[in-house]
Amino acid sequence: MTAASSAPSVSEAALADALQTAAKRCGRLSDEQVRSLRRRRRSAIAAVATAPVAIALLFVGAGSFVGKPTAAPVSTRMFATRAGNARP
């Protein structure tokens, strides 16, 4: 004789009812609540993961503007011509 055969048989309806009662008593979350928590967790993880990338892009973008002159560079070549000539 095994332990399973000595246990009293329980109907599926009674088992389901007992599980629902225990879930209510323990404050178990519904499937929709679990999905909502997962969505919020994924959103938070995505925000935390993309923040460093966004900050890095800001620094890279700002670095391309800092230190560059705003006006075109002035030529520093000097040309000399002989007296009376227009061309060197």
C-alpha cells in the first residue's frame, strides 16, 4: 500500500475552491496585476539602460560644438609684388 492510495480522494471542484480561498486569504496577485508589475519593471529597466546612452550622446554631440571656431579661418599668406605689378 502506498501513501497516495491511503489519502482520501478530493474532487477537482473542492480543490479549486480550496485554492481560491487560500489565494484570497494570502493576498495573491491576479494575472493582470502580475502583468502590470512586469510592464513597470521592464519600463524601469529600459529607462535605466538607455540613460547612459543618452548622456554619452549628449557629450559626443556637445564635443563637436565646443572648441570649433564660428567664423571661417583667415588666410595668413602674404603676397608681394614688384613695384607696378598686380600679379606675384
